[in-house]
Amino acid sequence: MKSVKLVNEKMTLVELIVVLSIIVAIASVAIVSMDGINDNSRYSETKRRGGLVKQIIDGDSTFAAGAFVSDMGRLPYVINPLKQALLAEVYYSEDLINIFDSSMLYRTSEYSNSTNDWGGVLSAGAFSFPSSLLPVKLDCGWRGPYLNVSKNSFYDGWGNPWSVKISSDNSWIGTFSETDTPSFQKTIFGIISLGKNNLKDSAPTDWTNRDLQFNFDKNRMTSMLNIQIYYPDTSVSPKVFRPLDSAFMDHIRVALFAPYVTHDGTASDNVKRILAVNNAGTKNITITPAADVSYPHYENKTPALWEGVHGVTLYNLSPGCRKIFVYGFKSSTASNKFGSSLLTINLHPGMNVLNVYLTEGL
């Protein structure tokens, strides 16, 4: 009986060792598996956060402009890299409130017009603009946070700060880290996560170190607007509207009002006017306030393209809610002075078409 008992005891010890070995092996596999799940979740979270920023800039549908570009009339700028807050204009960390000038916050801003002909042909007082144009009021400015982020910094899924693209081409040059000190005027054209190792890798061997890029789509950031102008023909009864021709009116102006929201406060009213002029075949476009190196306009790239006097296409407009006024006259004697009402249009990315009817005597 004793020998049998010893055998059973020995087998029990062996079984215990085997069971412990199995438990250790299972635990090791579980730890490796959990590491994989953790890496996957961090990678997915990086893609989600980068996608949210891209959506805020590019918009989420064909007809909807990105909220930030629509409100501000521009792309975001680099903000305070020493606090790892390059994207603060998007999520607006509370400790950076002193960076934002009060004039850039969302509100009804005004463009103060003069009573003169904006195209510079008629003498002062020759026009009597509608009161709605003196000044033009436009709702614009920063109305974030566009991302609900409770932390003081917006990191990628790995807990690393984002790098930003400050060149409009496809190369990722000029990226900043939290140790750099660029000025506010550095425009952000995209963001990049440097992966788990937080290093720029052209060909990483480990997928967790892959750099994830989120370029802002240039085509989503600009709009084109084709305007067809009609005048009232009272020679028939009832009157009809016909495409504008030079026999009725040979001087025409198209004024579009859009946000121009900057940090430095030089444009205190935060509204700009893009004015396309056709003076009997002499055509030009002006922007007030004028574009500068620090705060470039979208609209300074391409002049307006006129089709006779009845149609004009404006290029490189920032998408979003904008206001338009069209007016004109016949020759320098200023006969047939007509204007449209002050129109509101929500420009979507790509081509937009608008018919404008001259109905108000000026």
C-alpha cells in the first residue's frame, strides 16, 4: 500500500509541474496577443484622429465645405509648438486662449464700403448704394473647438505629437516638432503621425512604425463661381430679363465678400472684398485688404475670366457662406445704373453657378 501511495504522490507532483508549465505558456501567448491588440487599437486611433482633422478641413461631402476653412477663409496656422500644440486652431486648448485675438472669434463682422464707385470710374457720390452695402455684414471667424479634446495637447494614437506639413507640394518638408519655434503665419497643408517609434521612416520594417499622412485636398479647399448677369428689358410688357449686353450696360462690377481672419489684427473687420471689374473691355480684379506674404488669400492666384459683360468666373475662392453684389452702368455718363440685391451663397468645393438679376436703381 505504501508503494502505491508514493507513486500517486510522484504523479501528482509531475501533474502540478505540467499544469504550471501550461499556465505559463498560455499567459505568455495572452501577453503577446494583448500587445498585438494594443498596437492595432493605437494604429486605428491614429487613423481616426487624423481622419477627423482632415474632415474638418476638407469637409465630409461633395457640397459641404470644411468647417474651419468655411469660417476662417483659410487653412489653420502653426500654433505654439513649444506646448506641442501645432493644431491648436482646430481643437483650441484652454491654456492657449491668449493666442487668439478677440477679433477672430465667430461673430458678425463688417466690411466698411465707401459711397464711391468701387471700380474707380465714376466720381464720388455718383452712386447711391443700398444701405445693406454700407457696410456689408458677414458671419465669420473661429467658432471651435472643431474637435472636442479635453487634454492640453492633441496627440496621435501612440501618444506622440503630430508633425505638420507647411509646404503645399506633395513632399513632407519643413515638419515641426515641439522643440521648434515657427511663427504663427506658417500655413498647415497636412498632418503626419510618425508611428510608434516617433521617427520619420521611409520604409519601416515594422508596420507599427509606419508614418500616416493626411494631406488636405487642394480641390476641396477652393471653389469656382460662374455668374450670369441679366438686366430688365422694359421695352416689352411685361418686362423680361435678358443676358446683359454692352448696348445696355458696358461697365460692370462683381463684388464677393469672404472671411479674412488673421492673428495679427491688421484686418480688424475680418472681411475681404474680391472685386471683378469690366470697364468696356478693360478687365481686372482687386482684393481688399490686399494679400500679403504672411496671410495669403486664396483669391490672389487667378484673375476673373469674363465672357463679354454678361458672365464672369471667379477662381480660387474659399468655400463657405459668402455674400455677392453686382452692379454697373452705361458708359462714363453713368446712365442705366442698376444693381442686384445683396445675395448670400453657400459656395461648395468645385464649380458653382449663380444667375444674378439687376433690379435696383442706383
